[in-house]
Amino acid sequence: MGSKQVGVVHRAGGDPWPTTVAALAVGAAFFALWFWLLPSWLGFSVDTVGAARWRWIAAVPSVMGFAVALRCVFDFGWTGHGTPAPIAPPQKLVVVAFYRYVRNPMYLGFFVGWAGLWVVFGHANLAAIAVAILVVMGVMLFVQIYEEPALLKKFGAEYEEFCRNVPRWVPRLRPWEQAVGRRQ
């Protein structure tokens, strides 16, 4: 009598753990770089006097935003068998978890996380706001000019179907259900 594991999905391409660990390492390095570079430039400092103590409420969306981005990094490794780094991109189109609601949840999570931190610690000035707007616009252009054409070339009709059903920046209210034969 052979043993049968119920509920275990065997993925083509082998063990997902090596790419998942690699994806998390790349993601951690990326987050660490930004946490090292931006706080002093954005004027982050702790102020708990008067109305400033209410700014800590923004820690909730900040933590949630970074958690979304971290989950997306995990999905790149586990489901996509790759990392967020262009030198080791996912080998499978990632259409799980938050990617069923919006095509770019990692960017959105990262933006929400930093916006929340800026509210908690920041002392916004016009130059910092202008640069933040330019960065967001740059990311949007990067997605449209480089990332989407590269994904279309790599994943073809599967990516086209994903784009038709999942919006780029504004999340759907309900998760997209892929056709049964294409689920990951």
C-alpha cells in the first residue's frame, strides 16, 4: 500500500524553497537599502508632543503596506520560482494572493508603507514631496515602458489575460479567478 499525501501540490520545477529564500533575501536587501537611504533625507524624527502623537496611527497602514510587499516577494520565490531582481526574475507568472486583486501589489504596498512612515516620522517639505511624486511617476513609467512589455514577451497570452482581468494600480473588489486549466 503506497502512501498518499492529501492536499500537497507537487510543483513542476522542483523544490520552491531555494528560490523563495533567494527572493526573500533580495527583498530584504532592497528594503534595507531604502530604510538606510531615505529616513534622514525625508527628515524622519520621533515627535510625541501634542497632535504629533496621533501620527502613530499611520503605523497601521505602514506595517500593512510593507507586509503586502513582503508577501509579494515571498510569492515571487514560492510560486514564480524567482526573485524581484531582474537578474533572477520569476519563471512562472505570479497570479496568487494580492496579485489576484491588482497587477502591482508590491509597488503599492511599498508606497503605502513609506507614506505611513512619512506621516509617523516625517516633516514633509515641498522638495521632498516633489521628489516623492517624481519617484512614483518614474515607477509608473518603468512599469508601462519596461516591465509590462517584458512580461508580455515572456508570458504571452497568459499575461494578456491577466492584464485584461486585473487592473494595474486600483485593486479589484473581488479576487480574479483564473480559468481552471491555468491555475498555479
